[in-house]
Amino acid sequence: MGGKGHDDQRTQHKTLKQHAHTCTMTHVDKLYLFGGDKPWSSTDWETSDDRVRKGGSHSYLTISADGTTANFNGTLDTTTLGGAGFASQRTADRDLSLDLSGYDGILLSLGHAGDGKKYALTLSDVRTRVGVQDGRAEAVLSWEAVFDPGLGDKLVRLGWDEFVPTYRGREVEDAEPLNLREVKRVGLMMRSFFGEQSGHFSLEVRSMAAYRGPRPGSAPSRHRPTASQPAVDRTVGPVAAGGGGGGGGGGGEQGNCRCGEVEKEGSEEGLVPEEVVRDRRRPPAPFCCIMYICLFVRRG
């Protein structure tokens, strides 16, 4: 439970931050959950801050008079709990059950400029139970997608592959997949990410919707190679200047010797990048060069 776990968690959320994309979307099928054609209501939400664990954070969901926007705001305190802390708003309906199985993810329409902080959208397919003795809601497994709002009005697309299973802020390995047919809780969270951020925060949300359809202008999801980011990225080892190396390399080309060439792919199931590289390594450079020199001598 030491520093390594904290570092791994930070790395995970930095990766997620890079994949919480802002985009322009047209001709997209949307199911409004809050906002849009379903005005925001304060009765739909409840507070869940670290004060239940004797922390000092406070959060609020301020609804506009016409119900068109909700402002998630408050103060994240990290001193009371020694660097940890969270403040969140979550759905209050204990009978909520959303079938999002026919959609590709969640689309957030944001209002004012971002405040430089990271936020998390949380989903859970488990109902929260309240303890009999102290009245506190027990912690349950939730699926969390982290995003960093940019400047101006933004649409933030969070595909299902952006959501990571977490328990009390830490990633859970080998968790069962999120049951999209029965999403029982939705939440907005501000947390310290183990001491990375604190203080006042404010996020204006115009609408929250499930979406499906094309995503023009958005960046690709993780583990989905595109033409601009091919599945195989070849890194070529040393070659003779000018493609020469004797033997017919054309001007400016790298010739035919591919010493030490490695084919690299994105992370595959069960393999880290180093293992992928190891599996696909070309013959050793000395053997490759010797064969090439022998072929050239025979031709000469």
C-alpha cells in the first residue's frame, strides 16, 4: 500500500486524461440523462463528500433557475486527511436503473472555461446501501472516467473504454465488466488524486447524455489504431548514409539492410509493450549484416 500504488494510480489517470477528448459532434443520437430535454433538478442529486470520513471537503450542485445548467462547485480539502480528499454529487434515486447498452459512451456539454482541475464522471451498477449503525453509505465498486475541461464551450466525449473500475479511488484489477443494462448510479467527483490537487473548483455542465454514432473531429479511443496512428510503427536501425551500403540502395532510400529492426504495436491483451517488442524482434544485427555483405560480395 506504499508509494508504488500511488504512482501507478497517477499514471493511470494521466493516461485517461489524454483520452478524455473534446470534440465537435454532428448527427449523433443522444439520450439525455440530465439537461437538454430533461431539465436539471436539485432533487435528483445528493452530496457525498469526505466529511463522512471526518474530512473537510464540501461540494454543491447549483441548478440554474430555468434548469438548463448545473454548476458542480465547492472546496476540496486535502490537509485534514493527510493528502487525500474527495467531494462529489451523485444521483439520489435509489430506484434508478438506466439501460445504456445501446450507446457508445457519455457526452458532457460544458459551459464556462475550465479551472485547470481534473474531474471524474462515475457510474455504478450496484446500489449503495446505508449502514444501520452510523447511517453512512458503504463504498461500492464504481467505474470512473477522468477528464480535464479545456477553455470555452466544450463537448467532452467519454467512451466506455475510458471508464476504469475503482474502489475508494484505487483501480481494481480483474473486475467484472460494468453492466450497462442496469446503471444504478451516476456521479460527478472532484478528488485529490493522492495529493495532486486541492482548493476551490467549479464546473458548469449544460447536459449529460448517452451517445452513439459518428464522432467527427474527435480523437480515437485507446487501443483502436487509425490511419493516422497505424497498428505497426517500424523503428529502423542503423543504415549506410545515402542508402548506399554498396549494392544498389537508391539515392535517399535506406537500402535493404534492416539491422535491429523492431515492429512495435500498442498494448495487446496480457502483454506490455516490452513483451510485444520481444516477441517481434528481427534477427540480431550481426547476423543480418553478415548475410547482406556476403550477398553483395557474391554479386560483385
